[in-house]
Amino acid sequence: MAVTLEQAQRVGYTCLKALLRFAFMVANNLVAIPSYVLYLIVLQPLRILDSKSFWYIEGVLFKWLLAMVASWGWWAGYTVVEWGDDVKAVSEDEAMVLVNHQATGDVCTLMMCLQDKGTVVRQMMWLMDHIFKYTNFGIVSLIHGDFFIRQGRAHRDQQLVLLKDHLEKYYRSRNRKWIVLFPEGGFLRKRRETSQAFAKKNNLPFLKHVTLPRLGATQVILQTLVAPQENGTPSGGDAGRKERKSKGLQWVIDTTIAYSKAEPIDIQTWILGYRQPTVTHVHYRIFPVKDVPAEPEALTNWLYQRFIEKEDLLTHFYETGAFPPPQGQTKAISREMTLSNLWLVAIQSFAFLSGGMWYCLFQYLYHCLF
């Protein structure tokens, strides 16, 4: 079939735009990530003298880096509409965020939609596949204190021990509030067949849009971060001492990501922007942690139930284009998530100015020494 001039022009424009976006992303990474690292190296004396202030500054820089990633999608027209509970109401409390996992773009979507949730982004910890450690952003996540988990049965027990140690060492000492994980343990397309076979063998529901979650990391997080009194165990000490202690993990935020036409956005699309502008839909449901069972079998059933509910939510969304209304209500209310272009430009400008400053500084030092 012959290609019309208009079609050729459209393809050419898309390729040119993708090339320019890729060049900008590379430049963005080359100035922003080294600047983040260098600022924190210079601030090491502050880390010794005032650790709280150091991690506050690190958190702000971390949030700005995630905002830069969010801007790549935002400026390509990949926006977010939110449904369900308003998580801003618990943004200052400790929470565990459970997310379904379809593609690499899930992380970018969360980086975008959590930007306007107060202090959440700068005080959050991510659990991600260990492969992420070897990407350009890996050094940032290492410094921030995210946890890289190695998948596979052979590593499972050891990884859970390492996760517990990591949480005890870094979560409260760096004043983290939210912890984000993908309990399915991998992308939907890679795990669906295995999950369905397991469900059939164990007389569990057949799921198409999500997979059955794994218990391990969720259980370790609850055991490690929930304050003793939440489980009905007295923490001991006087009231004043209790008040000074962390309240512990207070909420579980069940987060469901739905893509238009069930076509997930991957990181390549997010960077190159070759897909037409599209809206990603994110549904939240908040559970008090005191309502989450601690016993393994009961917790497994509770976690399975959350993903069965996700299946129902996604089935309804793909059939109607909207999430169902909450129980007892007749209409579901959606909220458009917005970012300030002026703020994004300011952050990008700061990154490039920082890159220029560090370059000039190293040039000056080089001339002084040599």
C-alpha cells in the first residue's frame, strides 16, 4: 500500500520528536544525576553533624530528580486521573503502597502521580528488582536507600532477611514514611501463565489482569515497621516516651494502575513519546494497618483478596472506561492529577545550571592543579 505524503510527514515528525526527546533525556541524566551525587558528597560533613538535615536535603533533591522523570511523560501528554480514596489525607503518616505491575512505565506513573502528595516522594522507599541497580538511576536509588530485591526461589529466604535488616537500618534513620512495592514479583505478561496454573492447582480465582501476589516482602514489612501496640502488644515505658516514638506503619494503600485499552506504557515510550497522548488511571483504596491480619495464612488470604478486587476493578474499567463507584455510592468521582509546568521548568533549569557549575568548578581545579 502506497504511503501518502501526509503519512510520511507524520512518521518523520514522530521520529524527529523521539530523537530530540532522547537527546534531551540523555543530557538531563548527564547533568542531574552527577549533580545529585556531588551535592551529597559536599554535604557529608552535615551528615555527620546533623543527619536529619542531610536526609531532608537529600529527599528534596531526590524528589526533584523524580519530577524530571515525570516531566518527560507530562510533556508528552501522558497524564494521570486518580480515583478512589484521597491519599493526600495520609501523606504525613507511614504507609505501605501495594501496586499491580504491568510494565516499566508503572514506576514512572507513580513518580508522576505522587509528586503532588506533600512530602511523600522525598520520604519514600522503593522495593525494586535488582536489575534496576545497574541502570543510570541505580546510583541515586542506592544513595537514597531503596532496596533491590533479587527474584527467584533460590534467593527468596536470603532476600527477605536482607530486606528486614535494610528496613531496620535505613527506614527510620532516614525518616522514611511510605514504602512502595509490587507484590506480584514481576510484570503481568511474564507471570500471568504461571499464576493462572498455580490458581487452578489451588482452587483459586482465575485472574487475567493481575497475578496472585507473593507474601514474603509484604509480611517482612509489616513485621518490621508496624509498631507493637498496633498488634495489641504494649510497647512499655511512660506515655511521654511513647509519644516520642514513631507511630509505626499506619496504613496500607492498595493502588491499581489501569492503562487505556489495556496497553501499558513502557519506559521507552515514556522517554521517546512516540505514542499519542494518553491518560493513565490510578485507583487508591486505604486500609488501616490494624485491620490487616498478622498471621501468615490470614495475611496471604487478605493479600489475595486485594488482588482479586484489583481484577474486578480492572475488568470494570476495561469494559466501561471508568472504575466502579465505592460501595454505597452511585457514582465514582475522578480527579485529574496536575503538575506545574513552571515548577518543572525551574527544576530542569536548576539541574542544567548545577551541571554547568560543577563543570566550571572542575575546570578551575584542574587548571589550578595542573
